Amino acid sequence: MGIESQSPTGNSPLPSVLLFFFLAPTISGVEMFNGSCIAAERDALLSFKAGVTSDPTRRLRSWRGHDCCRWYGVRCSARTGHVVKLDLRNDFFGEDFFGHEHAVRYWLRGQISSSRLALRHLKHLDLSGNDLGGNASIPEFIGSLKSLTYLDLSNMNFSGRASPQLGNLTKLVHLDIRVASFSVYFTYSSDVSWLASLHSLEHLDMSGVDLSSATNWVHAVNNLPKLRLLYLRQCGLNTSIPSLLHNNLTVLEEIDLSMNPFNSPAAPNWYWDATSLKSLTLILCQLTGPFPDELGNLTVLQTLNMRDNYIKGMIPSTLKNLCNLQMIYLGNNNIGGDIADLIERIPRCSWSSLRGLSLKEANIAGTSLKSLLNLSTLRMLDISNNHLSGSVPVEIGTLKNLTSLIIANNSLSGVISEGHLSGLTNLKSIDLSHTYLQIMADSDWEPPFNLTVASFSSCHLGPQIPNWLRWQPSISLLAISDTGLVGRIPDWFWTTFSNAIYLDLSSNQFSGELPLNLQFMSVTYLLLQSNHLNGSVPQLPASIELLDISKNCLNGQLPSNFGVPNLQIVVLFSNFITGNIPESICQWPQLRTLDLSNNLLTMELPDCGRKELKQWNSSSNNSSRDNSASSYILEIHTLLLNNNNLSGEFPLFLKQCQNLMFLGLSQNKFSGKLPKWINEDMPSLVMLRLRSNNFSGHIPIQTTRLVSPHILDLANNTFSGVIPQSLVNLKPLTSTVVDLGPQYNPFQELYRSQYTFTLISMSNDSLSLVTKGLVIDYRENANFFMSIDLSCNRLAGQIPEEIGSLIGLVNLNLSSNLLSGNIPHNIGNLRSLESLDLSNNQLSGDIPWRLSNLTSLSYLNLSYNNLSGIIPSGHQLDILRTDDPASMYIGNPGLCGHPLPKACPGDQPAQEDTFRWNKDDTTRMDFHLGSAVGFLVGLWIIFYVLLFKKTWRYAYFSLFDKLYDKVHVFSVLTWQRFREPDTN
């Protein structure tokens, strides 16, 4: 790299001084050309700079002056002065989601221009990890830079076809055009035959490029005789070939074909013949069958990663010559068998070199872990999520190289003592969670290791937090939930783990107050739910993103400045928090979920009006910005405030919640009319629960214009007027159930942190609906549940016919209103309906016979109306409420027939019964007619055969003759024996 005037990410002059020192030879070489680069190439670079619209790290700050060879990221040839290297890669880019989120802050943004054509002597080009693709395809002019030996255009947000002109770069040694797995940009290639011209290529990475139509990909790769590294992760590959007629890949060292849906047996496959392989990675490839014996051919293999497939059976016994094995990842397969047998199958010659072994969720069992002690050089061991039992041998402490020990989710029992841990001097990560292990150590024991991750959830640590944890200040993740801990959390805990990122102390019996210095910690994820903590909620640390202190005894008011900029999830339900919700809620820019249900909150919600907006926009220089209640948007998508004492009209601040999906205001004291802006300002609502308040007025038709409603619960208010006929506009309810996915479940927030996936449960009554005559919790099936509950209001008029189009409804409750008229006959179209309650209204007329079509119906209540006529019957209706079936129809004097004691005049069957009986008679007649015809046809076939088949006829009559003779002789002898006693 040439001279750089200053580091792009810092202001210290020291890096520049060192850079000048180490690059002095290059500088002196450039000086042969009067200290200036070639003008045409400088102009090309400046043209590129002009196309960059954003440079947050100021990487291009040094791009000025005549000598472009001194610019950041540019290197010139000391001999010719031509620009030969341009390296502007984003060093902050990571392959996972969090790395991507971090990298966005450092993107160069803009678009590559054809001005690069002037850089014909360029050998090294790296622009990776920047947003320079412009959602366009890889520029074709790149194929004109024929001097290139190194090209990295990965993760640049290109879309469209991968340019086949890249095949013109015949000098390429390194080609990387991969696309991150989480990218929204789509790059594809339906024909990769252009690869065949890259004879010098040693490194190829096209991961994330869609190659699902490139059926020739194996043969194209086989034309690269110098290829050493091949990465084709998540390319949509679904075909392979068993073998290559001529294998040209004689120096291939690494293959990664992960996340391609091959959906085929692991063998045969062409890569088992690549005997030069040192690393083979086949994660999530839908491979089936057993592990192939051909594994034994890869005698120089060091890393074998075939986790997350459908492979079944023990590893083969042909691995005895794989003496170089260092890392084995076979988890999430159905290996089965005993762990001792599995260890014996690992080549003994590799026992002293093996550094990593992952058998997570491999269906292995065993009562002894002593076979693991043979792997003396192990650094990483993961045998979690299996069926292992017995105790952990104390000799585990002899594996002194272990840095990661993961044995969670097994049936292991017994004690983990100092003896188990004292020898693990290099240990950094330990996970014993969800076992029956008891961790015991003396209070004065000081461990020899320095942990960064420690998970003991569901083990037995209690009754106090182990004192030895105070000597582990480097822990970033600590999980000690459900470990039998009681009493106050010691003061040293908050000091020792002041720099921890993830702390889980949930489901214990901790008491006392939270510390005032909590705000000075670095914690990002704090889980304290299901304890006995009291006192008020303290000021939060600025770093926190997830806070769960639900199911405790917290009291007092929320701090007036409650909330911090990064806060995303706040779960405080089932406490004794009083006072009002602070106005600072208007200043939580990233808040996604807020659950304050089951508390003692009072007063009105903040309206996020001028005062809050003025404070929000105080840092803005745009003086013309409108400070109205609609000038910014809150990101919140789940707001649950059920079972408090909140009052006032429908909260005005919800106008800012345009991403809101789940709103629960049940069991409060809200009043007034529902606003008409619900569908416009909260268009994404999936759940609207306002039951048990004092809302009044008509149900606005705008409520029926929501785009995605699944649950509409307005029960137990004082709504009046008629049920809107526009119910047909509730599109999700007019089709069969569609799963929203776990990311949309309002009662379980799946939060992906840097360390783990955390499932946060919402309040107990979040989806406790009155259905089937009971209060039922539907949280586990919330994504499939569709319900309308308008019960206990003052709604009048008829039930609209349009309700018959809501075929996705599972629960319909219109009870305890003033509804009149007939029950719509097309209510029988609601084939998903499980619960129908129309009781306590003024409905009249017959009960529609089509109710018997509701095969999913398990609860029906039509009591206390003015219904008349014969009660229909049918298979589904006959099995409802078998304990007291009459209760479904009681309070309707005009009804008669089963199951009521009142008989109908003339005992005439209901329409559907007559239909059913006629159908039964027809069925019986068909049966008898068919039997008669069958008998005659069978008899005629027998006569026909005997008439025309002479040999069969003789055999048939001969059989009857013999049978007759036997019967005659038997009869005579029997009669003779019967008479003999008389003659005697």
C-alpha cells in the first residue's frame, strides 16, 4: 500500500510514521517518476472518488494532490509507476448478521464507474464489504482489467447475473464474488463454463451466488488444475456427480459446499476422490444415508465438518489412516450408538493431535465419558443435546488444553468439584446447563482459568451464588437461571460482572433490591424474571437492549427518564409498579416490545406531543421540521398493557406506532370512542385487544379495514350500533390459517443476541381468550389463531351475512348483545370454526341446518335467544357438550327436539335428518342390490368353468364322489356304533 496521510479510523500520527518507515523503499521507487503517478490513472481514481457518495471513515480523505501513489489504499509499481494495487476493503465486515450490522457504519457508498478501464496495469483489486454495487450486476468492464491476479468484489450489494466476462481475466489467482447469506441482493449464474479459462486460479469463492441452474458446475471446477480453495456455500446447488472421469483437482485442499440442498446420499460423490483434501465442509446439505467408507481415502484430511445433515449410523471403520485429523464436527446427525464405540472409531493415530470434537445432538448415549480422556490434546469438546448419563469423571481435569467444554442437555448427574476443574488452566467457555449436575467448590477456591462464557442453567449451584465466580471478571455471558439460588444478590456480583454482556439470573428465589449502580454496567441482555426482587426499577445502563424483570415484586414508579437509546425489549409484567408510564417512552427510538401487563399503573398514557418531540429533535439543525404528533415514527411492534388501571381515551401516541402489530389494552379504564385513524396509522395490526374497558360508540368501519388482523377482541365494553358489514374486508380471516412465523408471535419474543437465541415470554393473560365457554391461553398457537370477540356490548341489528366469508375464523363470540334477526345460513361456511357463541341475544327463526357442516366445531352456545323450530342434528352437533347438551339451547321456548325434553309436533325429523335417513335407505338398497348381482355373477362363473373345462369338471365331480363315499361310510359306522349298546 502506498503512502497514507492518516489512518481512516484514528487521529494518532504514530501509525502514519510507522507506515512511512516501512514503505520507504516503495516511496523511493516512486520518486523515479518525479514523485507523481501517471496522470491518466490519477484521473481514473479521482473519477472513482467522485462516484462515492458516503465515506464515513474518511478513507478517501488523502486522495488529493498529484501523487496518487501516496493515497490510502493505492500502491504503484516501483519500476513503472503504474497503479498495480487498489485495496479499499471494509475491514469491519463480518459474515454473520451482527458483523453486517456493524459494517454498515463503515461502508463506502456509491457506484463503480467504467473509469477503471484506465487502470490497465492493476493486478490487485479489493473493494469488498462496501456498498458500491448499486443493486446492479457486476460491471462487465471488470473483465477488461486483464492484468488482474487478485479480485475481491464480495459483499458489495451487486444484483443480477455474475458477469461471464470475468472469464477474460486469465491471470487470476484469487477470485471472490461471494454474497452474504443474509443479503437482500440476488446474484446468479446459470452457466459457469467461463471458469474453465481461469487456468491459474487457486482460490474461488462464489458463496451466496445462485448456481441452481448451473448443472455443469462440477466439470467447470474440474478445469481448474491449480485450484486449492473452493467455497460454494449456499449456492442453491442441488446436483452433483458420483465421480470424475479425469480428476484434475490434484492440489485441492479445501472444499466448502455448505447449505446446498443436495438431498442425496453422502456417497458416491466426486469429492471423495480428492485425496489431497485437508478440509471438507458439508454443513446443512441434506445428505442422507450412512457415512461413506470413502472417507478413508482422505488420508491427509485435517478438518471434517458434516454437521446438520440427515446421516444415519456410526462413523465407518475405514478411518484408521486419517492420522492428521484435527477437527471433527458431526453434530445434528443421527449417529446413534455408544460414545465409547464412537471414540474407538476415531483413528487412534489422531488421538494425540485432535483439537476439536463436536457431536452435538447426534443421538449418542452412554453411561461413561472416560473414553474421552484418550483425546489428550482436545481444545474444544461439544457433546451436548444427547442421551448421556452417569457422572463426569474427575479425570476430565487432565485435558489441560481444553478451552471449551460443552456437555449441556444430557442426563448427567453427580458432582462437579474443584478436582474436575483445577487442571483446566486454559478453559474459556463452559456449558453444563440442563443437566442434573451439582457444582460444588470451597468458598475460598480461586479457579486457575479465566472464563468468558459460563452457563449452568438448571444445574444445582445454590443456595448462594458460588464465591469462586467473583474471580471471573472476564465473563461476557453468564447463565445461572433455575439453579436453586436464594437470598440477596451479593454486591460483588454487580462489580465483578460490570463488563458482562449477557446475564441470566431468572427462575431463582433472589430477593432484595437491584443496585443503584446498575446504570454504570455494560450489560446488554439482562434477564431477572421469576424471582422475588423488590424495590423500584433502577436507572438502566446505556448499553442495554433487552430487559426482563417480569414476575417479581417490583414496586414504586418507573424512573422519569426510564429508557436508553439502544433499548429494544422491555418485559416487566406481573409486578406491583405504580404511577404513570413516563413520557420518555416517546424517546425510545429502537423499542420493539414493551410489556407492562399485570401492574398497578394509572393515569393516561403520554401523547408524545410537542414537548416530547421538541426534546427528541433538539439535536436537529432542521428548524423547519414540523413538531406535530406525526413527525416521527416509533419502531415498537408489540405493546401489552393489559390489567392495569390506565385511563383516558384511546392513546394518541399510537399514531406514531405505524409498525405496531400487537396491541393489548385489556382490563383497564380506557373510555371514549375508537379513533378513525386506526387503519391508517397502525396498518400492520395483527392483534387488537381492548376487552374490559369503557369504550363506547359505534365500532368504526376503519377497524375492519386493517390489512393483517388475526385477533379482534372488543368484548366487555359499551359499544353500540350494528356490526359493520365491512367485516368481509378482514382479508386474513377470509382464507385458511397462515402461520405468521415465530418472529411475529406477540407472546414469545425470539431475540437473537451475539451469543445466543433468547426466548422471552410475554404476560400470562396476553392471549387468554373467552372461547369454548372457558378462559383459554392460546399463546402456543397464537400464530394460527383467528378470533372475533364482540361479546358483552350493546350491539344491535342483525348478524351481517358477510360473516360467512370469514372462513379462517377459529373463534366467534357475539354473546350478550342486543342482536336480532335470523342466524345467517352461510355461517355453515366457517369450516375452521371451533367455538361459536351467540347466546344472550334476541335472535329468532330457525337454527340453520348447515351448522352440522362445521366439522371442527367443539363448542356451541345458542342459549337465551328467541330461536324456534326443530333443533338440527348431525354427527358434529350430536357430540357437543355430551355432559349437558341441552344447555346449548336452553332459554329458547320455541325450540324442540333432541336434546331438549320438548318434543316437536308429529315428531317430524328435521330437514337434515330426513335427508340423512333417505340417504341411509338408498345406501341399504344399493348394498342389497350389489350383493345379489355379485352372487349371480359368481355362480355363473363356476358353471361356465365346469361346462367348458373338461379336466376341471372331472376333478370337481370326482371330488364330490369321494366326499359322498366318505360321508356315507361315516354315517353307517356311526349308526352301527349307536345301535351296538342296544343289542348288548
